[in-house]
Amino acid sequence: MRRTFLTVAAAVSTSKFVLALALLACCKSVVAQSCPPAEFSRERLLKLREQQFNLDDSQKANELAMALLPCLASEDPQLRDAIAYEAIATWARGKQLAASTARDMLAKLLPQIAQDYPEGPGFTKPFSALVLAEIARMDRIEPFLDDAGRKAFVAAAASYVGSVDDYRGYDEAVGWRHGVAHGADLLMQLALNPRVDAEGLRAILDAVAIQVSPARTHFYIYGESARLARPIVFAARRQLLSASDWQSWLARITAASPLTSWDDAFSSQTGLAKRHNTQAFLTAVFTMLRDEPDAQKVLREPLVHALSQVP
């Protein structure tokens, strides 16, 4: 039921694309199997971070970016977040990563967010999604994917976000997991891409709808609602969907189900969580909308109505 809103066609297309990438990834000897990489100690990587990941050799930066991918699964927050993610993001935003490296990363990371992992540390998928957001940003600014590849990317990202059921956030010992927020960051970059069409935006909206209020009893407390709001506002900015499209989508968000009515929200933890999460999301969208005149044209009126539906 969690993927009800995703189209069958997208799912089939994605599965074929991910399978192809998985086969390709198996053949990429450049991808290291250890963290930290054999030629870079933890101390050396931390020193490189102090130097803002400045590498004069662009080829070395590309090789190290690939070699750091296994660190996205590390339980060490320094290796995972402060080094692997920050390094890749720095090189991607500094235009040091080649398109070929970005494609290699897609080949490695898309299968990772598609896999079902048993309950465990839970870092691989959310941090793979966070790096994929940087790859999506690269393609948005300087396109390197063709239309078919980009559509498959959108479908895979939407499928991942719709499937997240690990809602752990911050842990003082091991840092962040934040699967919903990281997935929302990926959807945001895709929603901003002018080459993502209305069909792609609908897939993004459907994925967000699943996570506005999780099926299990869970109160968002780590800013997830605000992160989920971003791809929605940026999708509205594109003005590819009509006000009636938005009205229908928001009606799904504000539906009381599985409660009989919103009046029942005050008599159970499940109801209170649903109310809390739905209100937080709608309020975050409304707040962001104030600075987005293009998005206001199609979203403001349906959103005001939606806010009135949740007590």
C-alpha cells in the first residue's frame, strides 16, 4: 500500500534501469570495498577535510570520490557524513566531478536505495540518497543524462522515498540517519530540474504524499516536514500542474483516513501523530510559499483550503 501512488509503468521502468545499473556496478573495479580506502587513512582524510578537500589533481578527486562511497554505510559519523558526503558534495558543487564519475555513482547508488535491507545500522540508503541529491543537482545545472535516464532517476528516487520506513533521526553516538529528509532533498533537486516534466513532478508529489504522515505511529521531530515541503513548493513554482491538480493532491494529504474523522485524532497516539505531522507539513509549505510568487499562483488558494480542513 505504501507505493500505491507510484505508477506501474514507472516501477517497471525503474526496475529494469536499476538492474542494468547493478550489473554495471559489479564491473566497476574502481569502487573500493573498504572504508576508509586503503590508500587514505582516517587521519589523512580528516586532514584533507581541514583543507576543504582541496585536491589539485582532478582525476584524483574523481577516483577518491568513488573510493569513498563505501563510507556512506559507516557507523562512524566522521567518515560517513563529515568526510564522504562533504567531500563528494564539495567536488560536485565545485564542478570537479566528471559526468562519467556521476554516472558511475548512479550505477553504484541507485541499486543501493532500491534494496531491502534488514533492520540494522541503517545508514547506507539515506546517505546514498543524500549523495544522489548532489548528482541530481549536477544534472540540473549541466545536464549529463538523457531523457530516459532522467525519467528513470526520478522514478527510482520517488520509489525510494515512498518506501522509507526507518524514521530514526539523530543519535548522539552515531549521528544522523534521516531517511525521509535525505530523500526529500533528492526530490527537491529533481523538482527544480526544468527537464523533469509534469509526469515526473506527479511522481514526486505522490512520493511526498506517502511520507507526510507515516503509516506507523510516529511524530516527526527532526525537521522532516520542512524538508518534505521543499520539493512541493519548487514543483509548484514550475507551474506545470494546475490549481485543480493541487487541490486534488492536497485533498489526499488532508484526508482523515485511517481515522473515521479528524475528530478522532485527539483520542489516540496514532491520531495525534497524524494531526501533528499533517499540520507541520502544511504549515511548512505555507511558510515557504510566501517567498515564491510563481508557486503562489497555483498553490496558495488550495493550500489555504487544505489548512482549514485539519483541526
